[in-house]
Amino acid sequence: MGQKRILVVEDEADFSKALRAVLEGQGFEVHTAATGKEGLFLAKSITPDLIILDVMLPEIDGYKVCRLLKFDERYNKIPIIMLTARAQEEDKNLGQQTGADAYLVKGQKPEVLIEQIKAILAKGPSLPPA
């Protein structure tokens, strides 16, 4: 098994940098995007093994990015974890409706996110072999 590629779509630079450090410390290859539009472009160009997606993003919000990827058969197998400050039940429900594989609220220990990533990636390859 090679190094897993994770795309982090997060507009808060300090949080994105900290997340990158945690993920790289776990052996992941990390790519970052600061806007929904950039995240959508990178998701389609690098085809990551998993996407960590904020909800409140410039240009295109995280719900729409998730929906666009999940309703496109070329990318719908890429697992998406929404990681956001939005903790209301209706936000979580909207995340599920758009196709997110998991919905986590910011502020939890990094181990919670790492456990979720490992559990999702352990389910098997996210994309069928070419």
C-alpha cells in the first residue's frame, strides 16, 4: 500500500497548516486548497484517496463541493469528511444529504480525525482499479 493522498479544503490558513502537519506526521501526502473552487479543481485533477472539507468556504461552499463530487460518477467514490465549526443538527443533516462520509466538528482532538480517516480508508480502495 502506497502513501495515501489527502486533499484538505480549508480557508483558514493557520488551521490548514496545523492540519497538514498532523496528517503528514501520520504519513499522508497532503494537498491543500483555500477555496471551494480550488478544492473542486484539485479533487478532479489529483483524485485524492480522501478529502477533508470545510463547509464555510469562499467561492463555492463545502456542501456544494461535496454535492458536485458525489453526484459525478468519476469522483463519487472519493470519501469526504466534512470538518467544520458548524455544529447544529441541521448542518450535520445537510452534510449527510450532500453525500459526506463523515461530519466532524472542529475543536476535537486530532486523534478523532485520524481515527475517522483510518477507518474510512480501511474500508478499501476508494476508486476502482484503472
